Amino acid sequence: MSRRQVVGVLDVGTTKIVALLAEIGPNGQPIIKGFGECPTLGIRKGVVVDKTALSKSMARAMTLAKTMAGETVKAVYVSFPSYGSLTSELELTDEDLIQCVMLNDLDIKQVVVSTVAAAEAVLTETDRRLGTFFMDLGGTTTGLAVFDQGNLIYADSLPIGSEHITSDLAVCLRTTLGEAKRVKQELGLENPSPELDLEITGIGGQETRKVPVSTAVAVMQSRVQEILEMALQRVEHCYRLESLSGGVVLTGGGALLKGIINRVRSQLGLPQVKLGSVNNGGKLLPAEWTGPGYASSMGLLIYGTKRDSRRSENLFGWRGVLARRLK
């Protein structure tokens, strides 16, 4: 009877935490058995500020995944946004994050940069080989990575993301964050007809009032322009984007903003811009888990599955048997 393997991952984002438990199938592909998701508490601008709150958020996500799977794990792969530049490395160390995971009686197999994990699920070998600028538009951070000739050659992170767009709208329109999020998702970045108005509910449930749609769109466009300018400044300090034949690939929850593809194409001056979703060639994942918002979670699972499969082959395959006989 073949040895059954279960891999566990914990994707710690700035707005949500996702836990996954999966069985490694006969073909080496993950078969998801458990899924848990909850809001992230204890992180601000990509930095751990409350270890107790973060630990409880992790516990909630892991409990949901374990209950659904009817399984448990002793060690997990963890992904977390990098803060600042990172070159040629997959792994990062954050002591506060590690302590939060260990408070849940879990060991850590590896901590992987969220952007690198997302790329594992989204980018094809062709993308990596041709040269691609990869942007992971998260809630309060934006991950940046450059791949060329099959390798990661640059990674960085900006302390700004899609939630800043929501906050800008809430302030400028004098409304709640919930209402601002609704406006953001409904309108997007495309230039509207100047005569159109938008009904906004005021703070505290005050009476609705009308605001020009163009005002709301201008607020969002301004913040997106800032994010792209910062990204361009960081990357072009080291690399020429025109030399990357694969163009730009966007993922993360912020990549779902309407009109973002055209905005990136026009501002960065690159014709090749596309939305990156999780590669699901084997149709093993439900459709709701293959969108940009779950790219880092699924990428971390793919990464962990590959690593554990190799470990298993070395331990139980012919290489492991030969190595033990030669000792």
C-alpha cells in the first residue's frame, strides 16, 4: 500500500489568511481536502504589530481547514509579503511571524515570499523564460518580481495596495469603508460619461446623496497611478522593462479592479499586459480558487507539494534505498 502524504500551507496575507490541507496524488498533484479562510488581524502595512491577534487569526484558518479535511499536520509551508527588496532568494525570515505560527503548535518547513508563491501558480515556463514583470496587487502591499531566462532575478514589495484605494474613496466621498469598497468594485478605472452620478450612503447611515462618477473614478486613478509610478521606479532602477518579452502579468485581489489592464498598459508603455490566474490544467481546483485573489495560496500549495514529493522520492524511492544501502 502506498504511503499517503498530506501537505499543509498557511498563506498569511495583509487582508486574509488562507490555510490549505491537501493530499499528494499519484501524479504528484495536490488534491485539496481542507480549506480555511479568515480576515487577517495583527498586521499593518505588511508588518506584524500584534502577535496575539495574528496567532488567533492563523488558528481560526487552520481549524477550518483541519475540520473540513478531517486531517491534521504538524508542519506547514508559510507565505508572507516581503517588505523591501529581495534578490535571488525564495525564503525570508520574520521572527514575529515564526513565533505566531509556533504558538499554534506548528513547525515551519519554509517561509516563502508571497509574490514568489503566487508566481508559482500563475506564471508559465514560457513567461519565466521570455522575461516577465510580475505584480501581485495585495491589500496593503504590492509585490514585485522580475523573471528572466527561467529564473527569479529580482523581488521587491511596496507598502501600498488596493485597500489604500478604498481608504481614499472613503475619505474623499465622506462615506464608510464598506460603501467605498462597493463603489470601487462597481466602477473601476474606466473614464465615465461626465453627466453620470453615483448615489452614496453617508457615514452612520445618513441619507444618500449624489456624487459625480467622474470624481470617484479620478480618486481611484490617482492612487493606481501612484502605485504604478512607484513600481516602475523600483524596477527600472535595476532592469529595462522593454527587454522583457513576456510583458506584465498582474495577480492578487487588486488585479480584479475593472480597467486595471488598460491602465497598466498605457502608463507603463508596454503592450503585453495580462491578468494572471492560477494554472488549472488538470481541473483539480474549484473555479473559485483559481482567481487572482488566491494565487499566493495555491502557489504555496504547489510549491510545498513539489518539495514534499521530492523529499518522499528521496526517502522511499530508489535513490533513498540506494543511499541507505551504501551507508
